[in-house]
Amino acid sequence: MLRSHKECLKLGLSIVLAAGFALAEQGRINAQPIAKAAAEQEPAPPADQTFTGTKACAACHFDQFMKWKSTPHAKSFELLPEKYQADAKCLPCHTVGFGQPTGFKDIKTSLDLKGTGCEACHGPGSKHEEVAKKYANQKLTPDQEKEVRDSIWKIQPGNACVACHQMQGHHDSSTPPELRTKK
Ligand code: HEC
Ligand code: HEC
Ligand code: HEC
Ligand code: HEC
């Protein structure tokens, strides 16, 4: 039987949180802010944004970029053996936005969308960049800061992590068994 919509949402959220915490236990990721971000109600950012790539984000978010660069997410494309680097079975989780119109296509044309980049978790950010650029080089008023923040997800809604980390959602991993180093 289908549960009520509200119950489903709650279940979805608890899966995200459980995954966040399970991953946090493996180290490197602090689940506390993830729980906080997922629990907060956020207005939806403007629709129809295109992917800008990680470098464009780094231009304004250097600290976050440097932190991200030291995580396994930054190198998740390089994990793929060469014969899989154009394989549609692998790319949805090892690149940004593969299969979407402005997402990763191939390594020549979309170098800056390889790996689990910023927009894999925050969603595409072209309009966020436009909004932020209106206020570049000035101190933001609280209203302006809200406008900028509301133009991108703090974390995409739904099972943002579990979309790729399926094992945490008790499905088997999509990664071929012979390539797994840990179980
Ligand atoms: C022109 C500068 C600029 C660019 C480019 C930019 N941002 Fe931002 N972003 C900001 C500013 C300013 C804020 C407001 C908070 C702050 O001052 O740090 C912000 C806030 C955010 C937030 C917080 C959202 C929230 O709900 O609180 C996220 C997440 C974010 N940016 C991600 C990104 C990502 C991902 C990209 C690349 C697609 C990107 N930004 C590109 C300037 C920029
Ligand atoms: C549904 C998302 C998803 C798909 C599809 C996917 N992967 Fe992965 N892959 C992951 C995640 C998440 C990890 C990190 C594993 C972990 O620590 O949970 C990973 C890890 C890996 C690793 C490192 C494994 C290790 O144990 O060190 C390799 C290699 C890899 N994937 C190759 C592939 C290949 C090749 C394909 C396509 C045949 C593929 N993956 C498809 C999500 C995916
Ligand atoms: C694996 C998912 C993931 C990736 C990849 C990722 N982020 Fe985030 N980011 C989050 C989560 C979850 C939060 C909210 C929790 C927090 O504030 O730490 C967040 C928060 C932020 C914030 C808001 C900080 C504030 O002041 O409120 C900014 C800005 C941001 N990320 C930028 C980036 C940029 C730039 C990149 C790429 C270089 C990036 N993120 C990559 C998950 C991710
Ligand atoms: C677009 C797919 C994707 C999304 C979304 C994603 N990840 Fe990942 N994640 C990966 C891949 C692929 C790897 C493998 C990188 C490696 O092992 O080098 C990985 C690795 C990790 C690792 C390191 C695991 C290890 O065993 O070394 C942690 C921790 C992690 N992710 C947490 C998260 C969290 C928390 C979120 C949500 C906020 C998230 N991820 C969202 C694809 C994703």
C-alpha cells in the first residue's frame, strides 16, 4: 500500500539523513550540516538553469572549491578505467549532469563537468551566477544575500546523496564488482 505523500517525504528525508550519517562515519564528511540543510525548507531556485562547471563556481567560492578538491568527489572521473570513460552506464554518477541537455557529454567538450562537481549536489547554477554578478564587488544587504542564496539549492531536494550512493539505500552498487576495492 502507498503511504501518504507526507509520510513518503519523511521516509525520503530519513534515508538521506541515514545515508549522510553512514557516510560520515566512514570519515571525511560532516553529516551535521547535511542534516540541517536537508531539514530546512528552501524555496526552489529559478528553473531552466544550465550547468556552468566547477571552475565558474570556484571563481566566487574559493574556500569551498579548495575543500571539495581534497575529497574523493573531485577525482571520481579518474577512477573510471579508460574503457569506461565514455560509457553511459557509468557517467551519471561519475560526472555532473550526464544525460541532461547542458550536462557532461564527453571529456573533450565538457572537461569542467567531469567528476562529482559542485552542481552534482547543488544543481545547475547559471542563473545563480547571473544574480550573484549583479552584486559583485559590494557588501550584500540581507535582502540581496537572500536573493542570491535562493537562486541555488543548498542541497538538491530528494535523495541527493542516495541517487549515486545506492548501496546506502540497500540496492547493490552499480560499480562493477571486479573494480571494487572495498565491500
Ligand atoms: C559571481 C559570484 C558567484 C558565482 C559564480 C557562484 N556563486 Fe554561489 N553564491 C555567491 C554568493 C555571493 C552567495 C551568498 C552567500 C555568500 O555570500 O557566500 C552564494 C551562495 C551560494 C550557496 C548557498 C545557497 C543557500 O541556499 O544558502 C551555494 C550552495 C552556492 N552559492 C553554490 C554555487 C555553485 C554550485 C556555483 C557554480 C554553479 C556558484 N555558487 C557560483 C556567489 C557566487
Ligand atoms: C548509481 C551511481 C553509480 C554508477 C552508475 C556507477 N558508479 Fe562507480 N561509484 C559510485 C559511488 C557512489 C562510488 C563510491 C563507492 C563508495 O564508497 O560507496 C563509486 C566507486 C567506483 C569505483 C571505485 C571503487 C573502489 O572500491 O575503490 C570505481 C572503479 C567505479 N566506481 C567504477 C564505475 C564504473 C566502471 C561504472 C560503470 C560500469 C560505475 N562505476 C557506475 C557510483 C556509481
Ligand atoms: C557531495 C555533495 C556536494 C558537492 C560535490 C559540493 N557541495 Fe557545496 N554543499 C553541500 C552541502 C550538503 C551543503 C550544506 C551543508 C554545509 O553548509 O556545509 C553545501 C554548502 C555549500 C555552500 C553554502 C555555504 C554557506 O555559506 O551557506 C556553498 C557556497 C557551496 N556548498 C559551494 C560548493 C562549491 C563551489 C562546490 C564545488 C567546488 C560544492 N559546493 C560542492 C554539498 C556539496
Ligand atoms: C553525482 C553522484 C554523487 C553524488 C550526488 C554524491 N556522491 Fe559521494 N561519491 C560519488 C562517487 C562516484 C564517489 C567515489 C569517489 C572515490 O571513491 O574516489 C563518491 C565518494 C564519496 C565519499 C568517499 C567514500 C569513500 O569510501 O572513500 C563520501 C564520504 C561521499 N561520497 C559522500 C557523499 C554525500 C554525503 C553526498 C550527498 C551530500 C554525496 N556523496 C553525493 C558520487 C556521488
